[in-house]
Amino acid sequence: MTQPSKKYVVGVDVGGTKLAVGAMPSDGSREIAVRSELTLAAEGADAVVARIGRIINEVIAATMAETGASRDAFLGVGIGSPGPLDRVKGLVITTPNLGWTNFPLRDRVSAEVGLPATLDNDANCATLGEWWVGAAKGARHVVGMTIGTGIGGGLILNGELYHGASDVAGEIGHTTIDSTGRRCKCGNYGCLEAYASGPATAERAREALAGGEPSSLLALCGGDPSNITAQMVYEASKAGDALAYQVVQETARFIGTAIANLLNIFNPEVVVLAGGVVQAGDQLFAPVRAEVRRRAFKPAVDACRIVPGALGGSAGVVGAVATFLAQHPA
Amino acid sequence: MTQPSKKYVVGVDVGGTKLAVGAMPSDGSREIAVRSELTLAAEGADAVVARIGRIINEVIAATMAETGASRDAFLGVGIGSPGPLDRVKGLVITTPNLGWTNFPLRDRVSAEVGLPATLDNDANCATLGEWWVGAAKGARHVVGMTIGTGIGGGLILNGELYHGASDVAGEIGHTTIDSTGRRCKCGNYGCLEAYASGPATAERAREALAGGEPSSLLALCGGDPSNITAQMVYEASKAGDALAYQVVQETARFIGTAIANLLNIFNPEVVVLAGGVVQAGDQLFAPVRAEVRRRAFKPAVDACRIVPGALGGSAGVVGAVATFLAQHPA
């Protein structure tokens, strides 16, 4: 059935490992045809841009075939990428995982497919996606945290993404929760990311194992603790392993402390947690909420829901569409 | 000389100890006739409201006499008060220092003087005052911190005061910088306020003295450490006292850690510090800036000035005028 009046936007989520691309109607009514391929950044920026362009065209073609839309119905392309970025110029300033420096990703992709494009931080996109059609729909003030290999964040204040003076805003993973604590990759000490990212949770499990306590984690990792992942820790904890349970409780306390700070600073209506951490489920969310109640002001706690993201792995693509629409209303 | 076209707003800063009232032209061009009296909260809310009304009328009369303005030129009254507040209803929800609960301060003052009134948090007012005509003039994104007996905060984002979902936003003093650290009056552990408020700085000096190190502070406090204040610590440090110097450096590191968090979260153009801490001068500001550089992301550091407030004790009155004008443009 044709929907001649509908307009569409393509969202692109550029990751160090994977590219994900999808098209959505500008009214957010549904997600169509998300495709994912390896980024293969080692092949160089030109090859990655060509690959992105090809997948965008495939997604547009598939969407046209499925909906009867014409090519004219596609308004443009929203791109989400790891930062730091210069949004105004459309540059990726540096990304260790992609090896780019001051790369004009927005204009290169735009030229490749002949459509206008926008560029924003991947964590900002994920947060805006959850706000547009996901777990934070309808809220005015939202904090989004993506907890996986790193910890990223996005802020929606007064119904708009907040970027700060030079697009650095929202680096929640790099806020200090223990001023004399663990060294973080960013150079600072005691950052949330150094305690509660996936690799940090795995590292704390390894440290606990080294203490000699018995744990099913040893079997799960095939006897080699260097193989331990945060997912293994969550699994072992769910299955009743005492050591893994303690590690998950600690992760929850660290995340809860950081969220309590954000509640006292921002007083948001919703905090959305996304990334690998969502798979931990209630064994993590329950103690996170308890830690927040213990630390934050009651009116801020009462005003706020702390929820898992609803969009899973497609939050970045959906959010990239939303960031395009925020700059080019349909 | 008469200025018949000018409009005026009265600002009221309600403190636990002192009331301060002043009138300003709505163009912010100058401050006129600030009067200060004791609050005498123990006399009860009715007496305090009557006192506020009398001072407002005195300030209006003095301003009329000085400028030739008519009573019609006075648009209204902005009130700043310790929180938590309900801004929409104009209520002071609770203030331990004033002994009020759900007190309709805004409407009571409005009725007392026959002018419209607004109510906002005192730390928000101070920040807005510095943004309107003080040290943060012209910036889009500003964090204000008032460091005295407590540590309050205000946020100006996209050129507007940010209040959050339930008027709790900006409680910077109650963000955790050491998750297992000192107990704070708010019930949380490791809050900035528990380390870097005036009383906390004095307490750390007492703890250092108890270690037996010699210090000129002992003479300054008349031999009784319970008399030590943060101002004494700043004075002794300026005069070369080694123990006091270390205490001030620690205060700077705590404040710098909290500001670094705010830079990574908000990426503001200006952080304004106000309150008693400003008297410490460069001996405090230099190590605060160094700690921020050590901890925050470089693009956020590069985008931001960290400066003392320019309005001194009148920031609250000026800001109360500004919060009125934000809701009733002249």
C-alpha cells in the first residue's frame, strides 16, 4: 500500500566495529529495514564512506520497494559517530577506534548519496532515540547513559539535546565518584567508567577471583580469567554465584552514585540506561535504584524513573534519524 | 533628574540571618539603595512578612526620591529564598533556618506591598544576577556555585535558568566526590559540601591541628580551635602558615574535582564562584583551576573560564530582580 505523503529519513550509526543503517518515516511511526555490516575501518576512510553510501542506497531502495515511496520522499541522513565532534562543521575530530582526525564525515556521506546530512555524538543520538519513540517518550528532562565498553551520556533538557559550549556535554562516564580512586583511560582518577564499564566490571571480578574465593566464573571463562566479560559476570550472578553477585552489587553502587549526582544536578524525569548493562536486568536495576534513593534528594528521586532503554541495538539508528529531524523539521 | 520612561523592580534576598532589599531599573543599568536588616525569623512568619513589606516600601520611597520615578514605575518584586521551593505555587516548602513549611511567601509579600511577585531559589538568583550584570555576562551556559556555610548552585543553560522537573536542579554541593567518604548533613556520603564548605574547611583545619603540627591558627582562634573559621584559615595561609596552606590546597582540590565533573557534564563557558570562598583569592583559584585542568576534558577546559563573582553580597538581590524580569519582561 502506498503512503505518498510520508517522508523518510535515513539513520546511520557508525561504530568502531559495526555500521548500522535504517530508514524511518519522519513521524517516527515505525522502523524499517535496519542493516548492519562490519565497519572495517582499517581499509581507510574512503572505503568506509563508500560502504556507508552503498548501504544507505540499499536501505533507501528496500524502503521504496516496501512502502511505494519515491526517492524524493527521503529528506536526508542523520549520522551518529563516536566523538569528539564538531557538529557545526560536521567533522569527526578524533576517534581512536576509527583512526580518523578532523574527518569531514557529514559532507563526505552527503556527497556520496546526494542528500543533506547531519552529524552528532552516538550517545546523544541514543538518548534522543529513546526520547523520541522509546523509554523516555514524553519527558522534558532526560539523562541517557550507555554502559558498555565505555560509558557515554546524553542530556535532553527542556525537550532538546543539550550540547554545551563546545559539544563536550554529557560525558557522564568521566565524572569522578572517588577523587583518589582508580586511574581512568581519560587520564583522570576515580571516573565512573573506571569502575562500572563492562571491562571494569570484568576486571573487578578478576580481582575478586585472585583473592581465592570459589566461583563458577572460573568454569565460564574456561579457566582463563582474562576471558571474563561483564556478561559472564551477570550470568553467573543470575545463576546464584556469590562472588559474581557481589561484583554486580558493586557495579550497581557505582552507577547509582553517579545517577544520584545527576538527579541532584539535573532533576530529570527519566534516566535511561542502555548498552550491555541492560542485559543484567533487575539484579542490577534494583540495587541501582536503592543506591539512588539512599543518596539523592527525595524530591529529585520522587520525580524520576530509572529505566532500561526500549530500543536495544537500534537506539543509535533511531536517534540519528531524530537528530536529523531536530535540525530539519519534516 | 527625572527618568520618566524607566521601570524598576525590587529584589529581596531572604536569608536565615539577614534580609537584603534593593531596587534596580529593568535595564540593569545600576543598583540603587540596598538595605539590610536582621530576619529575626524567631518572631514568626507574619512578622517577617511585615518586615519585608516595610523595607520594600522604604526602598521604593528612597528610589522615587532619588530618581523622580513614580510608584507606577515599579513593576514588581523578585524574591530569592533558601529552598526547597515550589516556584509555580510560590511556596517555601521547608527551610530549617527560617522554620517555615509550605509557606506562601510569594503571595504574602505580594499582598503586603500590592505588587506582583516571583519566588526562586537563592543560589539560582545569585547565578542569574552574575549572568545578567556580573562576571558571567554574555555567556550562554553558566554554572554558579555559592560556597559559604553550605554549597549551593545554579545553572544557566541556553541563556535561561534551568530548574529541572521539580525545582531541585543545581544542588552541586550534594554531589558525591568520594563515594565512601565523609557523612554529609543531607544524609549522603562524600558530598562536596562535606569537604569544601566553610565549616568543612574549618573542621579539616581543626583535624590537622589535632595532629600536633604548629600553626599560627592557634593564636588566631584565641587558643580554642572550636573558634576556627574558614576565613581564619584563608588569612593564615596568605600569611605563610604551612598547615593552613595545606588545608586551602585540599579545599581547592575538592572544589576543582566537582568543577571538573560539571565541565564534563555541562561544558559551560563560565563557572562563577561566589560566597565566602571568594575572599581566599588566587591562593584558592589557582589550584582550583589546576585541578580542573588535571581532571576535565581539554575541549571543556579550553571553553571555560573559572572566575569569582563580581557582585559580592548583592548578587542575591540583583538576581532576584533578574528572576522577576525573566518572568515579566519589562
